[in-house]
Amino acid sequence: MISLRHALPSSVVAARAVALRRQPVLLRCFHSSPDKKNNFAPVAESQHQQAPVPPTPDALPVRSPNFAYLKDFTAGELLSFMMIGTVASHKSLLNMAIKAFPYVPMPLIKAFVYNIYCGGENIDEVKKTGARLAKRGINNMMISLTIEACNGNENVNPDYIVEQTQHSVNEILIPHTISMLETSGKDINAIPPGYVALKPTGFVKNAAAVLKNYNSPEYKELFEDLVSKASAVCQTIYDANQRLAQLYPSRVAPFAVGVIDAEKHELQNGVYELQRRLYKKFNKVNSPVSVVGTLQMYLSESSDLLAMEEKLAKENNYRLGLKLVRGAYIHSEKNRDTVIHKTKEDTDMNYDQGISYCIDSILAHQGNESVIGHLVVASHNAESMRLATQKTYKSEFSIGNKNKANICLGQLLGMADSVTYDLIKNDKVDNVIKYVPWGPPLETKEYLLRRLEENGDAVKNDNGFPLVRSALSTMFKRLFA
Ligand SMILES: Cc1cc2nc3c(=O)[nH]c(=O)nc-3n(C[C@H](O)[C@H](O)[C@H](O)COP(=O)(O)OP(=O)(O)OC[C@H]3O[C@@H](n4cnc5c(N)ncnc54)[C@H](O)[C@@H]3O)c2cc1C
């Protein structure tokens, strides 16, 4: 893998970010930017010779956060929002909560935090969450059996995780997707696939060592075991896609997709190798993809990595499925200064360029011919979402193009609900999903901690006191209506 760091001072990077938003830039610059010294030939040039100017988020009106979504929540959930909003309203309060979090008794976490961010403890509860989301116009989910394992969690039983994940595909995702296809009254390509997120650290004991040393003879057998366990889940997904394609032949997008989650940077080389093995086995050319891998665009090497993945896919005759995220491990990254972009603006610019490039690649075709076959734009950032929406649904290349069913927008359950609401109600986007972690509350503790940390990452106007005020006012309106 190529490791490349931006040597530009942050002021220059910030100026470039502003420039990207204001000036027309041809998207092929993403891979051929001279200051990236990309060792790989710029890929998909021919697709993008005529690439349209990316719509600039600045050209669109800025929307203030819409709290109308709160009306769909119960009194208990409104109370939780008030508590989370209060904690997120001040950095020092949030830091205190983060420090205290490991010692907070489980019943309190369950009562105030778990139900906001997690979809349930078992399959029946997750099914109910899917039905509730559908009522809010969220047509599908990315479910994730969340058992945090990378720090040597002894409770991990890889066979149990494989078995439960396969159950979750057959008992949650497929029935939910069929029900949405049959009852929503929408076009066959309007309903997004059901996604199942796969944590590579859950498929083998001592996963961190296995992923870090996947190339060494000592760990070869364990790594092969990890690949075969992930493969077993993807085979279930692939088989379901083959079966359902017979029933719904006019659908362009897959029905179910396995998504490999990205982890801490030091584990990622092993994860990339796992992704490539799965792409090769399950993402056949000219067919919908069954596997999506994740790229963390806060990594300074990520644009080169995207180019390399596209090149490898072409050479080895398979298709890429991609979930683009900014990256969740900034607070725990040991080598933050060397592996992560220097500034938030730099990450933002890289993210927006990445999603623009992938969307253009997909929309350059009408069906499943593109090398990049499927994209999940996974973000809470309203500007990135507006850019993705503009390009996918409102550009001249998108009109009448069935391949836009291969572009999906996703947010985490309990986060950025105003962004999700805006996409559905104002932009009329059908391809929106929520990431729904599920599993025993104790096992989801690290996931919940990351969500708390993210609440304070940026000054967000849909959190803090505005959220507390709006939740309180929704509660009062309900009481006195
Ligand atoms: C559906 C879904 C799936 C996800 N799956 C994964 C996954 O598999 N792996 C994973 O790691 N994350 C995952 N995430 C989390 C994601 O990576 C982000 O942490 C989260 O979405 C917040 O980023 P944002 O795009 O919403 O934007 P914002 O809230 O605008 O940006 C916050 C992000 O910007 C970056 N950032 C903040 N400050 C700086 C700085 N000073 N310098 C450089 N960069 C900075 C960080 O990545 C931070 O998380 C997922 C998110 C979603 C919605």
C-alpha cells in the first residue's frame, strides 16, 4: 500500500478546501493531482474525460437543523435526547461524561443511551426497529451485531458471530427488504438493499494480532480462518441475491450487501486484504455487488488507496463496492500525526472528492458495468450529503439512470436525525438507510463511547441546547395538545 502524507501547511490546505467548494474542478484531478505523487496511472480517465463540474454545496441554500423528526420519538427517547444534548452542550461536560462512561452502571446506560443508538438486543427487537424506521421513511438498514473485539475481548466466539450474522441476514434483512419492495408502492429500484456490517475483528480470536500480521507465516492459518468465516456470511448474502434476482429481474441494485467495517489504522492492511479476497469471490463483473469495503477518508493515503483498489479490481476482473466514511478512530489513533489528514478541512475536501469521483463512476453507466459498482455515502455531514444528493438525483447524468440505485446515503441510528429527515422529506431521497448496531448492551459499550465522543467532534447546531430546547418543546406540545 502507498503511504503518502500531505506536506502542505494547514493554511494552504484550508484555502484549497475553499477553492474546491467555489471553483469548477474536473473530478479526474482526484487521482491525478500533482501534489499527491500518485504512483498509479490515473484510473477510469475515459469515463471522466467529460466529467461534469461537481455541484458545489455553497451553491445550495444552507438549511438550519430541522427538529421536526423529534415528533416520531417516544417520551422516553425525548428524555434521552435532552440528556445527550445537555452533555454535548459543553466540551468540559462531555469530557467528564466520556471519562465517567466506563463506570456508569449498565441499567443507566440501557435506559438513557442504548435505546437511542442501538436497535435491540435480539433479532425480534431489531425487526421492530426496522418497522419503526420504515414509518419515518427510512426504507432499509445496515445492521451490525456489535461485539467489540479488537482489544482482546475474551467473549468473542467467531462461530457464534458467523451463525448469528447469517440468521440476521435471513431473518431480518431479507424479509424486511422483500416487505419494503412489496408494500412500499415504490419503484423496484427505489428501495435500498439491506446491509449487514461485518466487523473483521469478530471473526477470529486475537484478531488484532492476526490482522496486523496477516502476511507472516505464523498467522497465515488464522488469517485464512478469518477470511473463510467472513466468506461464509458473504456466501449467504450472495445466494440470497441470486435467488431474489430471479424474482425481481428488473432490479439493478443488490438486495443484500455485506459491508466490511474499517477499524483502527494498524489493523487496516489485514482488513484491505480481506476485502479484496471477498470482492474477488462475490463481486462478479456485470452483476450487482454483494460485498462493500470501507475506506476512511481521514487517512492521508486514502485517495491513493482508492486508485489502487480500482486498478486491482480492473486487473483481477472483479467489481468494487465502497462505503466511504471520514473515520471514527481519530481519538484513539496512536499515529494520528502521520496517518490522518492534518486538518478537518483537508479530511472534508478529500471526502467530498472521493464521493464525487465514485458517484460519477457509477453514473457513467446505466447498469452494472462500472468498476465501482456500489457506493454507500456514510456521513452525518450535511454539506457532504447535499453534494451527494445533488450529484445523484439532480445532475443531468442521473435523470432516468437506473444505476443511481447503486448509490445509498447512510447515517448512524440516533445521530444526525435532522440530516436524515431532510434527505427524506425535503430532497425526497428514497435511498437512505440507518446503521443499526444490535447485541448485548455490555458488548456495545465501546461503540456507545465512540458515539459520545463524536457528539463533541464539531460544534454542531443540531445538538447541544438547540436539541434540548426542541425535545422539551415537543414534549410540552404532546402533553398539552
Ligand atoms: C453508516 C455509517 C457507517 C460507518 N462505518 C464506519 C466504519 O466502518 N469505520 C469507521 O472508522 N467509521 C465509520 N463510521 C463513522 C465515520 O467514520 C465518522 O466518524 C462519522 O460519521 C463522523 O463523520 P462525518 O462524515 O459524519 O462528518 P463530520 O461530523 O463533519 O466529521 C467528523 C469527522 O471528521 C474527521 N476529523 C475531525 N477532526 C479532524 C481533524 N482535526 N483532522 C482531520 N480529520 C478530522 C474525523 O473523521 C471525524 O470523525 C460510519 C458512519 C456511518 C454514518
